[in-house]
Amino acid sequence: MAALRERGVAAARDLCAFIDRSPTPYHAVREVASRLVAAGFSELGERDAWAVAPGDRRFVIRGGSTIVAFVVGAEHPALGGFRVIGAHTDSPNFRVKPSAELSRSGYQQLGVEVYGGVLYSTWLDRDLSVAGRVHVRRDGRIERLLVDLGRPVARVPNLAIHLNRGVNSEGLVLNAQKHLVPVIGLGKEADLNALLARAVDAPRDAILGFDLCLYDTLKASLGGLSDEFIFASRLDNLASCHAATAALIGAAPSAATRVIALYDHEECGSRSAVGAAGSVLRDVLARIVDVYPGREPQAFARAMAGSLLVSADMAHAVHPNYADQHEPRHAPQINRGLVIKSNVNQSYATDGATAAALEALCHDVGYAPQRFVVRSDLPCGSTIGPITAASLGIATVDVGAPMLSMHSCREMAGTLDVHLAIETYRRALS
């Protein structure tokens, strides 16, 4: 047990480093690509003509925020199929508006939009920074450059209790337009483009546009009396991206072609060129089928019929202070392993057959998976699973590691579950 705990802590420390290097989806994709390159993978361009051979380790980046990586299997996909793990690179946060600078009551402020299902109150009184990408004109070309200011530059201050006496009894009500505008300085309007220009070493007037997020500068860390917890931002869903990447790098050779698809825009519905409702995964899989040595009739349809997708997204652990919010006998616990998520109305894509396949993999690793269904009187969230299953006709199971404080600015998960997720996904790909 001590050795297992040590493996969990080691994997969790690596996850913390992964998260700290990934304040935005663009940085997350860069970090995944860096790890893949170190493991012998090389990038393919979508506009290039592809050629693949068994054992090739390649990846494709679309839009800077979505990455699909694969190891070509020993058999034609029509015979060996695909083993796919899907996850998402984005997390709920605040995004900077195009004309963001404003001045109110003597303060410089930054206009932001709400991205995804943000738990508003958790972003108050945080030391926030800005990261993302900027679009710079240089020598007649437009370059996309990653940027991370890397220090606290913004804060959304709470209203003092002396001016809001009923807050603890009546609750905190926040209007995104009025109450969630970060303060970034004093005096006249700030010049955001000048700040970005200095960060990327470019003239101010060369900045043509940007895609920027706010993030909490507090680093990810282990916690609890025995380091059994991870306290971090963006665990949903960078923890799954980290586990999928490690699993692909470490998966054993297989007849099947092993794939990870890490999408952007899950938190706002996936309907984009870089989201799960877009064409990126289908495009990559179809091209692998097309250029795999040898010809097989009806190859793509046969490949899909023989494939499995593991949709990896974090799951709700039972909350000790709100245990009645869980369905009885479906209350996952932290550090007890992955959770199989089911919903008869197809908010999750799991069925009996795919649940059984995942359960067998978990038992091979050495634990029994947990189960989650939402209470019958509560709405159910969803994932990329049903979207991809409907698009490709691929057998799918929705799973995830259990966590607390989902969609908070700071979330909480278990160290052992990081290791168990990696090992389970590794077996799913093998």
C-alpha cells in the first residue's frame, strides 16, 4: 500500500507541474506537445500529405487549443480498430473582451466575459493574471504568440461585510456585468495592448488581436494530512488530459491504433472547429485509414465498428457537507479510483457493454470502479462522450476521477486517483 501511495504522490506532483504550465488551453496543448515530442512523437500538419506506418507516433494540432495524438497500430484500422481517449483542454474562467479597458471611480478595470459554468464567488479576492495568445503582424505576416504575464495583475474585490450586512444569511448574489469586473490599476484607462506588446517583445501597434483568459496565480499543490489531496485550478479537465497523455506515451504495443483527442470548447458546448462537435477527430481517423499501408474495403466504417472511446472527464465525488445531493449508492469517494458515469437520457454515452469493458480494465489494474448517476430530481451535466458517439458511431464509455469543487476557481481531487487513472487509460489503449 505504501508503494501505491508513493506512485500516487509522484503522479500527482507531475500533474501539479502540468497544470502550472497550462494556464490556458493554448498552453495546455503546448505542454502536451512538448511531452509527446520528448517521447518520440512528431507533428503532422493538416495541410500536409500524410504517410503512416505501424508504430509511427504522431500528433496534430488544430487552432492551437486542440490536439490529437496517435500511435499507429500493427493492424489496419479496419481490422484492429481504434482505442481512443477523449478529454478537454478548457476550463470555466473569465475571458478578456476585445475592447477591454475601462475606468470607473478612479480605478482601471478590465472587461471580461464569462466562459462556461463559472462558480462566480470563488473568483473573488484571488490574485489573478492574464494568459493566452496574441496575434502580431511581423514582416507582412500574422504570427500567433503565446503570452503569460505570470504575475498578479488583476483582482475582483469582495464588498466588505460592513456594506453588505445580509451576505451570510441571505447569500451572495453576483451580476457578471456589474460585480465581476477585475481591478487592474488606478487612474486613467489601462493600455492592455502596450502590456501585451512588452510581454511578447513586439511594437504596440503590431498587436492585431488576442485570445486571453484570467487565471489564479496560486500554484497547484498537494494537501491533506498525508498528501492525499490535490488543490489546484483547472483539474476539470486538465487532470484527464494529463492522464491521457501519460497513458498514450506508456501504452504497450497493440494491433489497434491508439489515439488521444484533447478538445477545446467543451465547457461551452463543443460546437466549434476545435470542439468535439467539429470534424477534427473524424478527419484524423479517416486520414489514418486512408493512408495505412494496404487496402481494405469499407475500411472506415469497419474501423469505427471495432473501436472504443473512453470519454475522460472529472466526476462529482460525494461532498461530506452535502451528501444528500448524491443518489444513494452512487456517491463516489476520492482515492477510490475512476467513476463510470451513466444517464439513460444520454447525457453520458455509457451503456452496459461499454461499462463492462471499463470495469474489466479497472479490475485488471487492481480496483473496482465506482458508479455515478445523478439524482432523479436534478438535471444531468454532459461531456464530449455523447457528441463523439453520435458523430462517429463509436462505442463509448464516460468515466472520470472523482473531485470536489468542480468549476470552482480552485478544485480538489485525490493523489492516488491520478495514478489509477493513468494506469486504467494505459490499459484501455493497449
